Amino acid sequence: MADEDKLKPAHLAAARGLLAFIGASPTPYHAVAEAVRRLRDHNFQPLDEREDWSLRPGQGCYLVRGAGTLIALRVGTAPPSESGFVLVGAHTDSPGLRLKPTPDLEAAGYRQLGVQVYGSPLLSTWLDRDLSLAGRVSVAGGASHLVDFQQPICRIPSLAVHLNRGVNKNGLTLNAQDHLVPALGLSRPTDSPFAELVAERLGQAGTAEVTAGEILGFDLCLYDVQPGALGGLHDELLSASRLDNLVGCYSCLTALLDSAARRATQVCVLYDHEEVGSRTASGAQSRLLTSVLERAVAATGEASVQAVPRALARSLLVSVDMAHAVHPNYPEKHDKQHQPRLGAGPVVKVHANQSYATDGPAAAAFTEACQAAGFTPQRYVSRNDLPCGSTIGPVSAARTAIRTVDVGNPMLAMHSCREVAGTRDVSLMIAALTQLLSSGSRPDPAS
């Protein structure tokens, strides 16, 4: 292997840091809790949406909405109306399977759990995996607690090829209602209701002492317990669950923590519900980010009615989501001139019909940051005869009127229960975002 192809210690350290973050984040709620832990370690202080704010230059602060959305700020040394905001954003949720409100089922001697499909996962990849449950439990009195069973308590077994002879020729067809019901174990007359299992797990973890009757609601997700890992002959690949989009969350958060205070106010926004359209009170289609930016302007002492629009006009948002790498077995699925590769760096994503929010000046600003970090980004455009996915980018741009660029690290098997990305790309994305947050470079809004 040539020296220029070898992974540097910084590449491996960033990738291992990402895998640790993913391991601590089986659900959006755990991802936000882990982000809060890291922010507090860097002296960021919580903000309460219900209270008045007073912010000072250089201050680090954050707020959480709905347990799955987080906005963190480092206040700039200059007023926002003069220096604007530099924002990096991603989403905490991933497609998968989530429990129904009344999940207890029994069939053919098996104890099962009823699930809903969340977003658009590759359903077949959830079969024959060691699955656990984690999420948020809401109890009487208005409190919520995180829960994680941690061990492989669920499994969705495939139907044997002997009973589905045409599967390898005709492909696997799954009915989401009938064929994705996980087995919790063998059914027994002494089985307790599922809510009692949750209460027991909360007690075992020392999280809360509650009874099943006190559990009034929950948001629980299935997840694969297999840890993320480096792979490939030279550790150049990494595989894990929820790369889409915990890579973006980890990169945005790390870049913010690695940056120092500058003239512009730096913002990291991690949204929930992107995979289902963002149309929620804590998603990118809400007024949450706009409200926070407006309050940040006022909390720094600017009283002019023109201060907020002036600040937004001086701002730039980098929407960080994953990008489709060219697949070695399906190269025809990519435009011939736009074939991102694993390990070749972050990708600028462009779509003429604005499924991605990127325009020329925004792409130039991100490219300049990449070049300052020592590399040139790749480009992605979908084929004209294939529909294009979208991100928080266009939604946030429309909601805030902030110029936005859509970027992401290349990956394979997007929306699989276990995805693949490039080890080297993690540190490169962090470097580019750190450079952009530190430089505060933003294009002229008139350009």
C-alpha cells in the first residue's frame, strides 16, 4: 500500500470516536443525551425555553426539545447583526422499527412484540439479527426516562429457503404487518405484560423505581446489538448501524467542540424526525431553530427590529447528511460524472430542483473550507431518471431564509440495519466543518 493511502492516526482516532458515539446512541434520545454529556464536559450550560435568556460573548449553551432534538450555540464576540451565524446541522433519527403502543402478541407458542416501520428502512436487513430495545419511557407526573435493554432480547427470523423455494430467483417480499414481528422468546403462562419488563429494566439500571401502572407512554426502538467496527484489509472501512445520520451528528458536534469562539455565533442543530419528513414540533419544519436564533439575537442585547434579518442575511447553514457512494455491483445507478467513493472525502450534494439546498456560492464556501483543511470535496448529482432523496437542508433553508449547502460523507447500504462508510472521511468532514466554523466565511447574500 502506498504511503499516501495509509490511514493516519487522526483518521483512526476520529473513526473510533464515531463508533463510540454510535454505541452510546441506540435511539435519537440517547444520541442527544450523549451529545449533552459531551457539551457539559466542555462547559456548555443548558437553556430553558420557558425562561428569559441573557447571553454573553464566548458563552457555550444548549437546549433540548422533545428529547431527540438539540441546538447548541457558542456566542460570537461580535453582535449577530454584524457577524451572523455559522450553523452546522444533522439529524438524530434513523429508519428502523419501533414498538406499537400495545405491543404484546403471541403466536404459535412464541411471545412477540408488535412494531411499526419508521421511515424507509431496508426491511430485509432487519432479519436474523440480534436485536434489543431502547428509547424513552414517560411516567405519571410528566417525567421521562431513558431505557436500554442492551442485550439481544428480540429476533425476526427469516423463513427457511425450503419453505420459500423461489426466494433466490424472485426476491424476498415482506409484508410489514405480518413478517416483521420480532420474537421476544417462547410464550409461557407466567409471562408478565411488556410494561412490567420495562419497569423492571428501569429499576435494574438504577434509572427510576416505577411500576408498570405508572408507565403512561413510551417511544421504543429496536436496534442491532452488534457493535460498530473498522473493516477492510487496512481498516479503511467502517460498518455500523445508524451511520445515517449519526456520522453527521458526531461530525457537527465534534467540530463545534473543537472550535474556539469567533466573531460569528456558532450553532450546531441536531434534529429529530428527518426520516419521516421533519413535520413535527421538534423537526426541521418547526419554528424551533428560527425562534432560537431570534432569541439569541435579543439575548445578546440587540433591540433593533432589523437585527434578526440582518443576522440571518449574514449566515450560512451546512446540512450534513450521508451521500450515496458508487456501488461496485451497481455502478449504473450513478451519473457517470458524479460517482463519490469511500475514503475520497466528503461530498457536496446538488439537485437542480432543490431536493438539496446547495447553490453555487454555498458550494464554494464549503469547498473553500475543505481546501483549507487540505482536500477537495467530491460532488454528487442523482441520475435524471432516478428520484432524489432530501435532507433537513431545503426545509431549514425555507424556514429560516438562511443560505444552505447540503453535504455528506459517502456510504453504501444506506438505510440498511448495518451500513458501510469510509474511515478516512470522518476526520475530513470534522476538519472541514471546524474550518468553516472557525473562519466564519459566508457568501454575500446578494450573490
